[in-house]
Amino acid sequence: MSNALAMAALCFFGLCSTGIAKTDAEISERCVECHDEEDLTDMSRRAHAVRTDARAPNCVDCHGPSSNHVETPEDADERPKPDHVFREGGGLDPDQRSAVCLRCHDRDARRTFWAGSAHPTADVACTSCHSVHTNHDRVLVKAEQTEVCYACHKAQRMELSRPSHHPVPEGRMLCGDCHNVHGSTGPALVSRDSTNDTCYTCHAEKRGPFVHEHEPVVEDCASCHNPHGSTIGAMLVSRPPMLCQQCHTPHVAGEVGALGGQDGVFTPAGPDQGPQINAATGGKNVVTLWQGRSCVNCHTQVHGSNNPAATNPTPQFLLR
């Protein structure tokens, strides 16, 4: 086979080089003629490096060939934009910007549920949170990650400033400790399959199983707790007994009373009894209520108990 025929065969299968087409690496070399110190000094220290590691992506991998941008003379009045511009208003919608990133960053299980999750649905792209051309990506800096989230999640920032809160403002927890921002099978992008499973990663003692389960606890910790913060202790969504009475309606709200009969209904006490409850033992254990009328004075094991009615049988007096 002649040299000409051999070259023709190689070109047919896309294996020849005519000397006209430039490789991606060659185009990237052209990029750094202009985009040098200011743009790339920090970038050379990151995984998206240019000319520092053969495994690193080059400019074309993310920005496309951008021939018009590259070939325009330096003294031209205006230079066309690269094919892919990741800034807002750069011509790519959020899904298109993220699609470029996901060509490489789709191998991590944490991003399995990105498509259709809350962030892309709200037009959030990878570059909305991550910095690419810099050595300082705030999302990856523990001391600054929450500030990136707060840029959009202002209501959660306010909740975390309440007296009872998870220690996010103190820097002992991050948003990413509970949430998988890249997508989740659970609600609110929680990192586990459910809110409860996420809470149990730290609060394992609340998991049980218990002989007597408390249904709201089994269903959703957020039934009683605001996980970001509350003005009420233990991050409760409202104060006992009002919180309890949302489900336990037979109990009379806000009144001093006596435990009546086997059904455990909380019935009003007469005015001559004073601020006391006669326990179901017939008055043997008297509980004063000057310290507060709270269901948890008696039902101390509200997350579940091996004792009936979630009570603590150890002390003689349930409230002193």
C-alpha cells in the first residue's frame, strides 16, 4: 500500500493528523498566552489545573474549542465569548452549565440524585456555589461553607440564630453534616433516606426500639423539633403542654388538674385542691405544679420507653 493510500486509510478512521486541526492541549496553550497570572495562578494549585498535570482537564474540556474567541486578533475591538461561559448571562442555562461539570463529576455516589433534585429545579448550577478558577472554593472550606448556603437560605440563617439551635453558628456543625446538597432520596435534601435516619447519626439513643413507641417520634423528628433552631428549649416547635395537646386532645390545656381513672384523662381540679395533681396512686405521690405545667414533668421518656405511658418509675416524686 502506498504512503498516500495508507494516510487516506488512517484519515478515514480518524487516526491521522493533517497538521491543520489543533489539539485541545494546543488550544489551551493559546489560552494561557492571555489568561495567565491573574486567572490561572490560583487555578494551577487545584484539580482544574492547566499545564501542571497530564491528568488535569484543559481549557477546551470545559469551555469548548471556542475557535472564534481564540483566533480573533488581540487588537480587535471586541472578542467573541468562549463557547461555554459559566457566569450568569453567559449564554448557558443552569442545566447546561452543570452538564459540563457532570461529564467528569458524575462518578461520585453523592451526586447520583442530582437530576430533578431541589437545587437544579431551582436553577442552581454547580458554579452557583463552587469556584473553579481559584484555589479558594468556599464550599470546601469548613469555616465558610455555611455562608455560601446562607446566600440563598436566609430563613434558615435566622432560625439558627435563635437561642436553641444546632451548633452551626459556632462552627461545630456544617450544613453538609445533615444535607446532601447534590441530591437525596429523603426530604429537604437530608443526607439519609429520611429525616429520622439523618438525626439518628448523632442521636442514636433516640432510635430504640422501645416497648412503647411514641408515634410522632417514629414518623418524623420534625413533628416536634425545628432542626435549625427555636426560641424554645430542645428546639421544640411549641411549648409543652401545647405541643403535646396537638395530638393528645383529651387533656385540658392550661389547667391544674387530677389524673382521672384508668383512661389517664387530665381533668380539671377543684379550687380547694390548690396547684396539685393527685397521682393515680390515690394521692400517695403528690406533684406540685408551681414549677410549670408540663406533660414532660411526668412523661419524661417522650422519645420512647420500656415503661407504660413513657413515665420514669424511678423517683418517688416525679416533680419536686
